[in-house]
Amino acid sequence: MKLETLIKPLGINISKEVESIEIDGLAFNSAKVEKNFIFVAISGTHKDGHEFIQDAISNGACVVVGEENLSSIGVPYIQVFNSRKALGLLANVFYENPTQHKIMIGITGTNGKTTTSYMLKHILESAGISCSLFGSICTIINGVENISTHTTLDALTLNQLMATSNDRAIIMEVSSHGLAQARVEGLRFDYCIFTNLEHEHLDYHENMESYYLAKQSLFNYLKPSGIAVIKSDSIWGERLCEYVSSLNREVIKVNGTDPTHIISNESLVLNKRHPLRYSINNRMKGKHNIENAALAFSTAVSLNIEPLDIENSFQHFSGVPGRFEMFQHPNGANFIVDYAHTGNAFSHILETANLYNPERIVHVFGFRGNRDVQKRSNMIQISLNNCHTCILTFDDLNGVPTQQMIEELTSLDPMNKCVIIPDRTLAIQYAWDLAQYNDLIVITGKGIENYQQKFELPTLSDLHTLNYLNDSFVHQNQYYL
Ligand SMILES: CC(=O)N[C@H]1[C@@H](OP(=O)(O)OP(=O)(O)OC[C@H]2O[C@@H](n3ccc(=O)[nH]c3=O)[C@H](O)[C@@H]2O)O[C@H](CO)[C@@H](O)[C@@H]1O[C@H](C)C(=O)N[C@@H](C)C(=O)N[C@H](CCC(=O)O)C(=O)O
Ligand SMILES: Nc1ncnc2c1ncn2[C@@H]1O[C@H](COP(=O)(O)OP(=O)(O)OP(=O)(O)O)[C@@H](O)[C@H]1O
């Protein structure tokens, strides 16, 4: 493709001699540059792509795009205001606007993106609309599933993969990281869905306001005819409805009180055109999953799928891997495996667990290292308020030293109300052994992830010396050893 065609959406004038340069590919990592590629230099979180420009040129870059004011780098240089946005626009043109004839659906929010996306895919496919899916569990394109590396892939990979899709619709989860890093720049959505917003990822976004603004920015990518489907009964939801209206885009509100799209119990009443009450009962229990189902239902109705067909399709919905999955212990206790990793999600899952009237609820969970630390004590409190036994364990440490996490767990539990078992396998084993008929064991945080990053536990005598061993540790020494 000629450089002139490729850079049109950047709105930048280039000289006649360089217009006709043939571009064979794009890369934003110097190591991935090949002959006749454009290299897009991005100033990132850890490294600055501008420092790799000469590497990129050695690898074959014939044009470089970047933010810094550079000259004489050896190949034509195009300076832009925002390299990440430029990458999205370039990728979209290079892959010939791969989504222009597809039904594009983006889902954002702290919790419920994956669940809503699976529900919507199920409803649409039941109605004969094939869907590609991009999300935190996997990408599914033309029915072929691959494990995901990111919830929202980088703009280049997204466009590249979307160009291979023969499906009629694309349903994608759009993370706040993805939005802040302009990974969806260049895409346009027919539907944008907002689930909810709560304390999360503040290690990256710093405060709720900037976290909200990142989420809000998805709605800037709505087509002029695009529709926002918003869970509106929260301050963030209300604010988002106002914002989207100010963009002159249609808003469908889903909530418990508004005269349009009211959710109550396990049913949904649509707007005046559909005064009937539809059941949104499915195997994924809990108020939160009813909310997710209501968002998927409302979007599907807006796509002219018959409400009764949607209602029927829910009866065959097989659920979402690692989200509200129930298993039985041979002795009659039940296990729920879930991906809850925020306070609100804990409230939802544990309140739902209580609806089963179990003898006791035992909760196993930990905290991902290097992620939002402010939410942790609230999560423990919610767990203690709802459970008979809380077992604190490790999640992936992401480079946080083992002792630091042990210290964190013990300091978060000053009254020794929890059992602390750092090794997650042993923590689950402990819960398994504890379980009796009619108990409910809830294991949250890792969903279907069947791995645990490696870590080395300090020896028992180290723990004694460091004074980490409180009653709760001693209580489970047999497991720790
Ligand atoms: C903090 C973060 O989000 N980082 C993402 C970001 O990396 P970055 O641009 O900051 O990369 P960097 O390492 O600083 O490098 C800067 C630039 O130098 C370039 N470079 C670097 C080295 C070199 O030799 N040559 C070279 O050209 C790099 O290619 C890059 O363009 O952009 C990369 C490409 O899109 C992402 O892979 C990377 O995700 C990291 C690995 C990550 O873990 N991200 C997580 C936090 C994330 O995005 N999570 C959300 C979901 C969150 C949730 O809901 O749980 C997601 O959407 O997955
Ligand atoms: N609407 C909701 N409100 C609150 N909590 C929810 C909601 N939906 C799901 N959850 C909780 O959040 C967990 C993760 O759900 P899901 O994977 O659908 O969300 P997500 O937004 O995709 O999060 P992630 O990107 O981290 O996977 C669930 O296991 C459940 O405990």
C-alpha cells in the first residue's frame, strides 16, 4: 500500500517524493520490523519506542512515525501528536477497515464484560448471526478459539485478526487499559455497552475520575447511528447516559426503576413497545448475572431479535468458563468457582451463595500482586461478613516478593479472623477437607486459570523468626508443611 493512502486519516501532508513509498507492513516493536515496514515509536509505560528507531531502521523500516521532534534519522519521519492513536488509524487503513460491514459491539465496565459478551454471543448465534469474540478468556474467530494475552489486544493485532473474520458480528471487551492506550482507535461501534464501575485498576489510573473517563471514552467511538446500552442506576451510569446524550447518540437505559428496560428478579420489562415481562433466568445465578443478561437481552432486542427467541435461547446457555461454575463434592458439599476480584463482585457472589441456604460458606481467595492494593481490606471485610471461614491465599504475585505478600495478608487480618495458607493448592485442599454436607465452598480470583506463577515460600522457621506466624498460620501447619 502506498504511504499516501495509508496516512490519509492522520491528516498530515508529506512531500511528493515520499508519497509513493510502498509499505508492506506496520510494527510498533522494533524487533518485529521487516523490510519496507512503517515503525510506530510509542513512548510506553516501561520503555520509549523512540529509543529503538535505529534498530527498527536496521531491521528494514522505511518510514518512522513518532511523537518527538526528530530530523535526519535516515528515513522519512512523520511526527504525530499521539503515536498510539496513529497506530490504530494506520492499522485500520492497512487492513482495509476490516469491521466496516460488521455489527460491532464493544463492552466496557469493571465487572461483567466477559459474561455479557458470552451471553450476547450465545443469543446472536441462536438467532443465526455468527460472532467473533475478543475478550479476557479467549478470542474466537470463525469458530476457532485461541487463549487471550490481553482483554483488549493492541490496535495492530486487533485489525489484523479482525481482517480474518468471516463472522457477521464482532463482540469485544474493551478494557480501561485498552482505552487509555487507544487500542480501539480507528474502530467504530454500532453498540457500546456499559456494565458498572467500581474501585479497580487504580494502580494504573490513579483515581476513579480518570478510570471513569477512560471507560467513557469508548462511547466516542460510537457510529452516528450507534446505540449505547447502559446499566444506568449508579452515579457513573447516570453520568455516562448524560455524556452519550450530549454526543447525540441513542441511549438504552437498563436499570431497576426507569420506565424503559426495567430489571426485576429474574425478568426484564422492555420499553412501551414491549410491555411484556421476559424471563432472563439462566444457569448463572445472582443479581449481577441478571444485570449482565439484561444488558445482553436489551442489545439483542435492539438488533431486532425477537424477545421470545432471546428468552428461549437463555435456556440453552452453557455459562462462562470460570464464572459462577458449580461443582459437587462427593459428600454433598457444593463448590462455586468464580472470577470475582473486587469488593462489589464479592458482595454479589457471596450474597448469591447465601441464597442456597448452605450450612456454612467457606471462601478461598487472594490478591494479585502489583495490582490495586486499596481495595483489599474492603474485600476481606465483605468476605468475613458473609462467610463462616475465610481462607486467604496467594494469587499470582507478579513479581511481588513472597514475604511482602505474606506480610500484607497478615497485616490485612490483624484480628486473625482468617486462615492464611499462602500456597493456593493447599488452601483449596484445606477447604475441600473442611467441606461437609450442605457447605458451600466459594473459590474466587482465578476463574479458569489453571496455573499459578512460581514462587518460593520461606521455610517455616523463617516465618517463625520473622514473626509472621499467627494463630491462623499455626492452625494450618500441616498444610503449610
Ligand atoms: C501497562 C500496559 O498496559 N502495558 C501495555 C503497553 O505496553 P507499553 O506500550 O507501555 O510498552 P513498553 O514496554 O513501555 O514499550 C514501549 C514501546 O517500546 C517498544 N519497544 C520496546 C523494546 C524494544 O526492544 N523495542 C521496541 O520497539 C514497545 O514495542 C512499545 O511500543 O502496550 C502493549 C501493547 O499493547 C501491551 O502489551 C502492554 O500490556 C502489558 C503487557 C500488560 O500487562 N497490560 C495489562 C495491564 C493490560 O493491558 N490489561 C488489560 C485488562 C486489565 C483488566 O481488566 O484486568 C488488557 O486489556 O489486557
Ligand atoms: N454485573 C456485575 N456486577 C458486579 N460483579 C459482577 C458482574 N458480573 C460479573 N461480576 C463478578 O465479576 C467477576 C468477573 O466477571 P467477568 O469476567 O464477566 O467480568 P470482566 O469485566 O470481564 O472482568 P475481567 O476482565 O477481569 O475478566 C465474576 O466472576 C463475578 O464475580
